[in-house]
Amino acid sequence: MLSVIIPVTKEDKRISNGLSSYISFFKENFQNNFELIIVSNGCTDLENNFLKENFNNKFLRKIFLQNMGKGSAIAEGFKAAKGSVVGFIDMDDSFNHNDIKKVIKKVEGKSDCVIGSKWKNQKFSSVNENFDKKILSRIWNIIVKILFGFQFEDTQAGLKFMKKKVLDDIGHEFLCKGFEFDVELLNRIGKKGYFIEEEFIENRFEDGSTFKAYHCFPMLYNVLKLKMLEIRNE
């Protein structure tokens, strides 16, 4: 079984089309052997009412939180997941569906963990995002490479899947609660000796992201805190 976690925060304009698209995609490619875990994380009344009224079907499970951060939302989804393959994906439905299927099939096979990447083997000009976000992305990538020795070109793309046994091995409690959650997740998986594959995923730019430049400051603080704890425990 496949468990897919979709965190939702202030997605009023995208939630209807995004969920409808995902349900059609997963039904077509994974038949009845999947669950979508929708984590409503400080959503508006409009979004919550939409979830309650329009998506009461057997494929959906819903968790309602009070604005605890994207990382916390994903972690709660991990705890609820029942599948042998578990992952998360952004609500904006910006990734190529064939590439999503390719990532999941690799984890259903021999791969421990596969992460989507907008940057792998790509030039700066070819990445489909606005200029400011691309600059922030490259600065962040340099920082986490220095701190944790990562070789990944993109730790932040909202598409990551892993075997449930990997998730159970690293534990479900995380220090990082926000957008920096991905770094802690990848670091813990790597520290346990599992191999993480980075796969390029074609995407289209979707305006309206909940990530803003000011999120970089708590992200940096939290990864530095994470690194200090790691050094202290060595």
C-alpha cells in the first residue's frame, strides 16, 4: 500500500484542482492500493469546510492541526501512514505525474528513499522558478552541504518517498517543525546508512507558494541548532 501525505496551509485557490488531480492520478496508477493523508495545518475555514464536505471518500484521511509548521504537518502524517511506501507531496500539483510515478515505483522496488529534485543536472536558467527564489535556493543548498556534507542539489523540493521501514527506523519525532524539516529528515535517513537517490522531476512554476523569504531566518537557526545537537551527541 502507498501512503501519500499532502500538507495544506492557505491553499484556497489550489486545493480543489490539486486534490482532484491527485485523486485521479493515484487511482489510475495505483488502483485502490493507496491513501491520501491530507494534513490541514492552520487552514482557513474555507479550506477546512471544503475538506469536510467534498472529499469524504475511502481514499482520503484528514488530520486537522493548528498552524504547527509544514514539518510538523508532515510528521503527523508519517505517524498516521499505513502503507509500506510513505511519502509527501506539495498541494500545488506542479510536478510531472510520470516523474512522480517513476519515483514511487523505484521505492516500491529496491530503493530505500528517493527525493524529487528541480536542480539535479540543471542549469540555473533552466529551473522553472522565479529569480529570487532560485537565488535563495542556491544559498540554502551551499549552507546545508557545508553543515551536513550533503551531495544533493535540492533538499527542499516537496516530493520525497521512502520505505515505511526506513521511516520507522529513524523515528517519528523531529526537532525541525518548518520548511527546514526536509534537511533533518534526509540527515537522519543518511545517518542510519540508507541510500538516498535524487531524481530530477520536471515541474511548472506555480505562483502562490506559502514559502516567503522571511522563513529563511528560522530555517537557518533551526538547522544550526540541529547541527550543534549532532556535534554534542557525537
